Amino acid sequence: MLLSLLSIASADTEFAGYFRVMTRPDLSGGDGKLGYWNLYGRLLNEGPYAAVELRQDVLKRRPGDDQVWTDLHLKVEGGSIGSADAGNGNLANLRLSQAYAQAGNVLIRDVTWRLGTLEYTYGDLGLYDMRPAQILTDTLGVSGRYTAGRGDIVFGVGDAGWSIHGADYNTVISGGGALRFALVPSHLEVGGGAQYWFEPEVVGNRFAPHDTPDVAYEDWIRGEVVEKWLEENPNQEESFPSPTPTDAHSWKVVGYLGFGGFGPIRWNNLFANVALLHPEGRSTETYGGADYDIYVRSLTNERRQINVGDELQLTLVPERLDLVVGGLFGDYTDGDNDIAPSDYDRTFWSSVARTELYVTPTVHLLVEGSYAQEKSHNGNTYRNHVDSIFENTNGKTDAEGLEYGDSDERTTVQAKGGVVLSPLGPGLWTRPSLRLLYGLQWSSQNNAYGNSFVTTLDQYNDFGNVERHFHSVLALEAEAWF
């Protein structure tokens, strides 16, 4: 696919891209990542990745001109590179993530019309490789963007059904808008936006929103809806309740504040979002050799999120020492669930700091540290010890219980450092970057990293288990933008 894109290049075609590739021998039985996810900083917690974006001019844009212009955009990306991960670079791991056509000065001057994918973002948390303030990332449709003076306004509408439901596609009408304005150019800017999703009721469509009547949340989370119903209604398998049609909706509000360009502060990005997640469609239970679909719109329609992220970039000694500090906070609640630990019902926060000393313009020393805490709202979900199955609440084991460990909190500390070769000179985000790094993690959870360890305590296990709270990796990495 990439070769096909390259083959159509011309003088009016521009390419941009990104890749990171690494080898991280892991002598602790892990998968080459220091911890579980980017809450502890993206460094050593991400896998390989590659992306190529193409822009083809059809009618050239001339700055300051009110003539019509148009261009085409394609972006191919994926998280697999040969010999670096389980996908082994198979092109099936790549996807055409963005494809759209743009036209400007059609009907209205200074308005850019887009047809295709509509992603709009206020920027990145570089330390975490996250974008807390973005809208329309799942929507394919049409948008208009008016740009003039210090700001711009974007409005878009389309369909997000394929992104949300995949093969179980049903139309999800999606619309949103955003504003960005520079209060003091190059020093202070603000922004905000929102997106709304509506999935209409469609009688007769099995992929439209439905509810299976009288389903208890506990029975659903245990996978016992059908079993419990048949206990109350024996020999009535053919009479299992039919789902009732309904509609579904969700929303998201984002905010942005950026400032810098004075003193040691190069720039600070503050992002936030508040969201009500779109409800799930259905799950399947197998009982007595038959499959039953359980429709769960009303069991998954109260999942709310608050996410806040900040990143401050400082120049401590010009051309010699830079520092970037980031923070991330999330508070997730599930109004339908007050009995079981879940990723939809928790609070987390973290702080990451990275400093880079420029020994020479091309040889740098990098040091990064992070501290993070994650807390479940509904009981124990983290296994702190090998025998944590015997350490549930009040020290009582419960084979039918909903807890998964012996603690409702996980604390993780990471330290990373090494040598960076930067051919293009100083800068925390200067690329290409060649890195030799060592990372060390301590976590209150046992074996808190991707692994293939046996977790049960069955006496017939062929493989034993041990307690590990420390994990380390040695990494050789390359990262580049082009």
C-alpha cells in the first residue's frame, strides 16, 4: 500500500511521515514494554509504529488569494514492524486511517470545506502520546472551517456508525464544532468544542439500539442472564424475552488553553474533556449449546469520563538543558455499575518529567521519571501478591465473587535514562533520534507488565509463579519524523 502511494508522487505531492522502531530484550518474561500503558509516560511503554501521510494538490493554494483551491489527503498507519512485535510487520496491521478532499474559497471566502474523515485536534501531550482535546475523530462526513485573523471555527456532521460498531454497523449521526482563538498571538490562546452522537431507533434492525427486558447488571457481568432466566422459567428456551427497540445518544465537551513564549516557558498546553460514552449494543451468552444475544443499551448508558492533561516545556539553560513536565488525571464513573471493578469506574493520575542535557549538539543525556496511582471505585481489582486469591476483602476467598485481587489501588513508579544521538541538534522533540535507554519500574501490583505468566494457584500447573514488583528493560530505539 505504501509503495502504491509513493508511485503516484508528482511535483504537486507532499509526503510526511513518522516511525519508531525498537528492540527491548526482556529477561523478566515480559513483552518488551516497561509497564502496562502510557499513564507512566510513552517512553518505553509504547510499541513500534509507522505512518505516512500524502497530500496531493489538485488546484494549488496561493496565500492571500481568494481563488478556489483543492487538495487530497491520505494517511496510512499501523503498529507493527518486522521483527519488532507479534505482527512481524504484516501489512494487515496497517490501515487507511484518514482520507479526505478539501476545497477552499468555494461559495465563502476563507472557508475550507472537507469531505471524508473529519478529525480535529488541539494538539498532543507529547510525554503521553495522547490527545485529550479532539473531536470528530470517528466521523466521516463534511465539515467547514473558517479561518481569519487570530482564530478559526470548525463545524462538521456525518456518520460515526462504522467507527463505533464495526461489523455490527448502524447509523450513528455525529456532529460537532470547535473554536480556537489567539488572545495574544504566540503567547496565549484558548479553544473549546463539543460533539454529539445520536443513534435512532430502527424497528427490525438487530444492530440498532435495543434492551433485553429485566436484565440485572450482576447477572450480565457474570454471564448468567440466560441461566438465571431459565431457572425461573424452566423448559422455555424458545420464550427467552425479545429485545425492545430504543435509541441511544452520547456527547463530549473539550477545552484547551495554551500559553508561553516568555521567560523559560517555551509553551504550556492544558487539555480537558468531559464525556458521556456511547452505550454498547449487545453481548452473547452460550447456554445449553445455544447462543443468546443480550442487548445492553440501558446497562451501559451512564458511563461518564473527565480527563485533564497538562504539559509544560521549559528551557532551563539555552542550547544546553531542557525540561518538560506533564500531568494526567482521569475520573471515570459508571452509573449502572456499583458492584464490580471496571475500567469505566476508576480514578487515575500521574506525573511525568523528562530532562535532556545537550553534552554536544548531537550527543544528549536523557533522564525521565514518572509516578502514577490508579484506584478502582468498586473494590479490589489489582493482585499485589502471588497468593492474592486468598487475600480478598476481609481475608475471605469467594469463588463466585466479583473482585479480582487484593487491592483497589495500584501505584507505579518508573525511572528511565540513557544516551540520545540527535543529528539535527538540541531539542526534546527534535527527530530523528537514536536512543540507548535503560528503564526500571516498581509497581505495587505483582508482575505489572505484559507477560505470559500463569496466574492461577492450581496444584497441577506445569509452571510456577513468583512475586515480582520490579521490572527492567534495555532498549535500542530509533524515532523519526519526515
